[in-house]
Amino acid sequence: MGMAACLEIEDLCFRYHDGTEALKGVSLSIQKEEKVAILGPNGAGKSTLLLHLNGIHLPQQGVVRVGGKEINSDNERQVRSKVGLVFQDPDDQVFSPTVWDDVAFGPLNMGLERAEIEKRVADALQSVRMWEFRSRAPHHLSYGQKKRVAIAGVLAMDPEIIVLDEPTAFLDPSGQEDLFEILENLHREGRTIIIATHDVDMAAMWATSIIILKDGQILAQGTTKLLVREDLVKAAGLRFPLVSQVFEEAAAGLGQPLPRTVKEGKKLLFKLTGH
Ligand SMILES: Nc1ncnc2c1ncn2[C@@H]1O[C@H](COP(=O)(O)OP(=O)(O)OP(=O)(O)O)[C@@H](O)[C@H]1O
Ligand SMILES: [Mg+2]
């Protein structure tokens, strides 16, 4: 039995006002509870694509369906409570006078009760470790702190599908680890998670599905094996995951598949050293 696609895109085209064609016929389908990493060079169209997933951009041509329902100007608000999007640039997202207000903005608009809003805001801010900043003005925070607040704002809305544009950029290593844990928890609770990233090491470790975008078109969609396909990696301006680079010759010598994550690398190392 095939799983239900929770997100479907058919022949999506998008052109900005200045004539730039950012998306040129993108079709893809994402199943429920997948962890999807979208990769591709600067200007490939990743952010433009993500902005279509919750109705911020509406298709100029083609269709975007969430849970089988086409996004259009009549239901974009509804879609926004189903699909939460963390923008690439937190300055585009974080605007309230205090951090608390900022995270409460979504839940308030959803018409939730005060006690529920307070609980959601506290949980979200604690999970990104920004609770002690709740009374601060967001525009005076560091970039990484703002990004955490933007992530909290989406968590507080508790959407079924969570989309994050470059979530790890500007986060310190422990912030990246926190984010990982948050994403794993959300996934365990049955949510679908989609990120755009340049971090091939993270993509290799985290994603169940990889989408490679270039010049507004899909170059490939598949498993993390795509990340060690030389032709593809070269065409997309990517690089092999570091672990794959370390073990390239050793794996070939042993006739073993190329490890893509630290865990797989460690396993191969044990094989090599006989321990
Ligand atoms: N507001 C805009 N007006 C005009 N062109 C735009 C606008 N935003 C993006 N573009 C153009 O659309 C194309 C796709 O941009 P987009 O931001 O979607 O790429 P991206 O893959 O997210 O890149 P990055 O890795 O740098 O974040 C690029 O050619 C970009 O210059
Ligand atoms: Mg982008």
C-alpha cells in the first residue's frame, strides 16, 4: 500500500517582478512523516519553493497541494496553520516588541485560549533555549538568537508540516544539536519536516529523502545515496559528506558501500581494523 502524499507539487513555475524565473516547472511529492532535505546552489530556487508551501507565494502556474487540497487565495490562512515555515532570514519573521509577543503572535491569531497560548509560548521558548530572553526586544538579539526565536514561533503553532529554510545557518554547534533534537522529537510525534540546507553532512545524517534543485528545476529526488553521486554533486555545486571523503579509498578497497554518516564511518573503521 502506498503512503499518502502530504504535499504535492505539479509543474510549479514562478517568476519575480523583475522577470527572474526562479522556478521552472517543479514537480515533486513528499510523503507523510518524511524528513526531506532540499539542496542546491545559491539562487537555485529553494527559498522561493519553500515560500509556496504555506501560501506566501501562490503558484503563477502549476499546483501545490497540502493534504490533497490545492492552496489558493481562499485557503492560504488555513494552510498556514497546517504548514509552519521558518524563513531563511529571521529579520523577515521576527518583528514584535518582545520575544514573548513574537512567539505568541501565531497562537493568538489561531484564536487559542490564554492559558494554552502561555503554555505553548513557554514550551517553544524553552525548547530553543530562549526562555530567559522572553522580555527582550527581538531586533536587539544576535542573528542566531533571532533564528531560534523564529523557530520557536513556528513550534508554538504546532503545525503538521514544518518547513525550515537554512535552519542551522548561524546556530552555534550546541544550538544545531538542540535543533536536531527538536526536529527528531517533532518527527517522532508524526510530523513531516522539510528543510533547505547547504549542510551536506547534516542532510546525510538526518534526511530520509533528498531533493536537489538547480536553476529552478529538480535535478534529482531520492535517498541520501544521491549525496555521493559524483556527477550529481558536481552539477549541483555540492560536495561529498566529509565522512564519505575520508573513507572513499578504504571503502572502494573493501568493496563496501561508501559511508555517509559518522555512525557508518565508525562501523567501517571497526571492519578495517578488525575490532
Ligand atoms: N524578491 C526577489 N526579486 C527578484 N528575484 C528574486 C527575489 N528573490 C529571489 N530572487 C531570485 O530568484 C532566484 C531563486 O532565489 P532563491 O532565493 O529562491 O534561491 P535559493 O536557492 O534559496 O538560494 P540561497 O541558497 O542563496 O538561499 C535567484 O535567481 C534569485 O536571485
Ligand atoms: Mg534561500
